[in-house]
Amino acid sequence: MGSAMAKVFADGGHDVRLWGTWLDDPMLEPCERGDEHPRLKLKLGKLSFYRAARLADALAGAELVVSAVSSDGVVPVWTKAASLVPDVPVLSPTKGFLVARSGKMARVDQTVAEVAGRHVHYVHASGPAKAIEIARNVPTLMTFAGAAASVCAKAMAAPHIHISTTADIAGAEVCSALKNAYATGLGIWDGLLGADSHNARAAWFTQAIDEMSRVVVAAGGHIETAYGGAGVGDLHVTAAAGRNRLFGEHIGRGKPAKAVAEELAAIGQLTEGYPAIKSAWQYTRELGVERLPLLKALYEIVWENKPVDETVKKVVLTV
Amino acid sequence: MGSAMAKVFADGGHDVRLWGTWLDDPMLEPCERGDEHPRLKLKLGKLSFYRAARLADALAGAELVVSAVSSDGVVPVWTKAASLVPDVPVLSPTKGFLVARSGKMARVDQTVAEVAGRHVHYVHASGPAKAIEIARNVPTLMTFAGAAASVCAKAMAAPHIHISTTADIAGAEVCSALKNAYATGLGIWDGLLGADSHNARAAWFTQAIDEMSRVVVAAGGHIETAYGGAGVGDLHVTAAAGRNRLFGEHIGRGKPAKAVAEELAAIGQLTEGYPAIKSAWQYTRELGVERLPLLKALYEIVWENKPVDETVKKVVLTV
């Protein structure tokens, strides 16, 4: 997603520096040579590339920083970057809940502020937006959430992207963190009943939005956020395609979740849904949100090996 | 849908009489012989069949009436049936807007009451529920709306169906009428950009829910109805599969809507989306609902032959 966003900024005439951790070397190398980006399958355009060691150079004098690390990368990367990031807006598509120093689960913006030890002008970028389609100029809606959302929206302006903005960073981050979990559930129906289970999938989708809206409110967000792009929209795109849906499909066929996650990881398909279900369940337990039967069922199936069939059927029919 | 609901009632132990208009003879005939229902591809179970002329017999002493005619059939069928329908709950999945005697567009329940010339205990049955999957026991969520919703929900109780009830008949009927229109729009993206247009489809889905919620409120309904099964859920199932999506896909490839509707009709695929877009646009004009760029774009493409590409791209990117 970082590369796709970098392309959009570069196409918009900005001077873009794309920095990667040492894990990103295989991705940066062809780009440096002017070849296609290995995942996006297209050339990124006019931008500069920075390997892991050159973090300070990449950040020096930046007017806006895009922080597109995975949720696992937030603490290690921000530990290095915090003192180097200028006092400018930070736009981040990173999603998930992270363990704070207190031992409790926190949102990504809260974790970044804790690691940085200061206020960060953090803006969360949520979908519905698949990276590869952003890069390929498919018409896309995004939602930016945070005090500096409008500044970031103006900076990332592009003919194919419409960005709506909100101050509700809590709501938007909660939606982004939860959608991978619920998308896994949609995939479970495919695996369990096959393609002709539209009714069951639509029931799950409806109830997932209902649960998301209640977690959003419990987290101090606005309920409308769950009904907009960050909620309804992003769950739609995540459930229609992608690894979390596939992860769910395998589970629906009766395979244990841990085995599925390992198999998919072995072919380079990391499934965010797997850890997302655990951290979302923990986050909502700490927040004391009641009546989340779908999330509970996902947790029980994926992390406690409960039988998939009766567990998902029961919740869809009793909510 | 009438046959699928009849099967559920019969499986639930009710004494069910399935009546059909003369148009339904080819459907009733194999059922009368004990063969499979030609569309649902399964046997309906223990129920009695009534041909068109036996309407009075079919309705005599009924404790609950299911009115599952198409929107075109509402006025002709209710003109015949009104004096024969007992003073019992009427459960109806019929969706759409109809022309009232005043010449203005009205909801189905309003039209039924006008034709009957009396109060009807009308309950609207909305999805997300494909008929064939209801008949095949796929887990399904339904929403019944109206004063007698709970009575109807109790009567149609089945192990695979969860029915939520609401008094908001206006909101639920508006959602049901609009979903065929907006589902057509989702199909347009498939035709226009191919399968890899998830972002555009999710943007459209999000904005469609937003428009639906505003029409619901303007019609005197509750905004929550648009965010539940009748809105989010039913648009999800309609957009994922079905004729309206297919209708949109052909239009997205650049074929004029009228020609597509005629071609599909010739192979027995009537597309409700075609007239639904016109009647929905007219209904919202009469109601004075502003800011419906998606519905306006659909009307312009389908009924005024505006170029599909720029019309849909513009609205998704400017909402």
C-alpha cells in the first residue's frame, strides 16, 4: 500500500522518497533499476528510493510522511524514526490493534504517540481501497481520519481518487482493524456451503456492520463512521477479494486455522485476519463491549478450534 | 419467492395453499404432479395447489396470506383478491414503487390499501434472501416490517431463517425498491472495468447505502433500516448475484439499456432493475430528495442513453 500511495503522490507532482526496511529490499531493487514493482506489476514513476539504512535522509525536510508499515512494524520502525520525523502530518494506512506499554490493546495512532513520546499529527487512511487498484487508477474512495485529514487529502489528490475526511480517528481505526476479522467470516461461508450461500454471506455482512458500529461507539467514535467508507465500504472490498476471505474459505472447509495460516504464509500469503481476530477479541474484551457473537464465533473457531459449522450457523441465526 | 416461502411454511407444519395466476400454470403443473418446482429445482413438499380461477377457494378461511406477486401484478391481482382476503396479516415480498390513482408514485402497501379500499394488515418481507437459497435451507436473515410483523415472523419460523422485525414499513419498502436500481450500478463496474474494479464497486456500494438512507428518511422511515438487513444486507445479496447485476454488466460494456433488457427478457431473464430505476427516480423527484447523484446517473444512463463511462466515473469521484 505504501508503494501504491507513493505512486499517486508522485503522479500528483510531489517529490517522493520511498523508504523501505531491509525486508523491502527485493521490492526496491527492481524499482531502482526502473523496472516494474514486483507486487503492483507496474512502474512507480518518478520517485527516489531509500534503503533501510538511509531513514534519516529519507525523512529530512519532509512536508508529509506516509507511514505504511504493517502493524507488526509500527513499534520497531517508529522506535527508529520518531526522532527523525519532522513535525508534519503523518498519513498511515496501518491497521490493527497493538499492545501498549500498559499491556493493554491500543489503536495504532495511540501506539505511535506512545513510541514517539510526543504528539504526532497522525491521520489514518482507510479504504475501500485495494493497493493494486489505486496504483492502476481504478476509481477509488478513501476516508482520511484525524485533525490533519484535509491537509493529507489535498496532498494526495488524484483524478481517480475521492477522499472524504473525518475527525473520527477512533472510529475509522476500529473499522480498519475489525474488517479483516469479519472478512474472514465471509470466506468461511464460501468454504462451508460453496458459492450458493449468498443469503448467509449477506446475513453475516449485515451483522458484522452492526457489531462494528457498536465497537466504534464503545471506542469513542461516531456510529456514522461504520456506515461509511471505513466500515461498510472497506468490509465490502475486503470480503470480495483478498487473503482474509481465502483464509476463511479454507477454514470453512474444515481445516484448522493455524495450519491454514502456516500454509498460506509458506506461499507468501500472510493473512492479517488470523492475528486480527485475536487482537480484536482482546481489544473488545478490555473495552467491555457486549453482544459481539460473530467476533466471538470467529475467535472460538480460529483460536480455540471450535467446530466451524455449528458455530457460525448458530450465530447467524440467533443474532 | 412465493413458492420458496410456501415451502418454508409447509415445512413448518402449516396447511399451505399455493395459488398462481394463469401465468404460473407452467410452474404449478409439475408441482401438482409431485415433480420438482421448475425454478427452485426441488419438490415443494406437502401443500395444495390452486390454479388462477380458484382464488376464492384458496383464500377462504386463511389465517395468513402471503402476497408474492410481482410489482406489475399488484393492482390486477389485488383488484380480484381484495374482497376475498380475510382480515388477517398479509405478508408480502413485493418490491417497487407503483403509480397511485393520484398519478403519483406510492409504496406497495399504500397501493394495496388503495385497491382494497380498506385497511390491510400489510407486512413487508425484505431480505437479504434469494428465494432459491431460502428453499434450500441456506442460513438466511429476513426483515419483516409492519404492525403485524411479529405474528408473521412467528408463523414463518424455520431452523435456517432468522427474522428480525420492525414497525418501519416505509423504510423497509424504500430499501427493497431501491436495491435493484443500485445493484444495476454495481454490475456496470464489472462491465466497464472487468473483475479488478473492487475499489469502484465498494465506493458505489458505500454511496448507494448513503443515498438509500436519505430516501428512507425523506419517506418517513428510520435511518437504521437502511443500515440493517433491508438495506445493507439486501443490497449485498442483490449485487453479488442476480439479474440486475447482469443487466448492469451488459450496460457497462456499452450496450444501450433498452436493448439489454429486451435481450434478457427474450431468454426469460426479466430485469427488475430496468423499470426500478425509472420508478425510483420518479418517486424521489416527487418526494423532493436532493443529492442522489448515483440514482441520477443510473437514470441518465439507462433511460436517457448518456455515455456510461464518464457518467458513473464522475459520480463516484465527486460524491
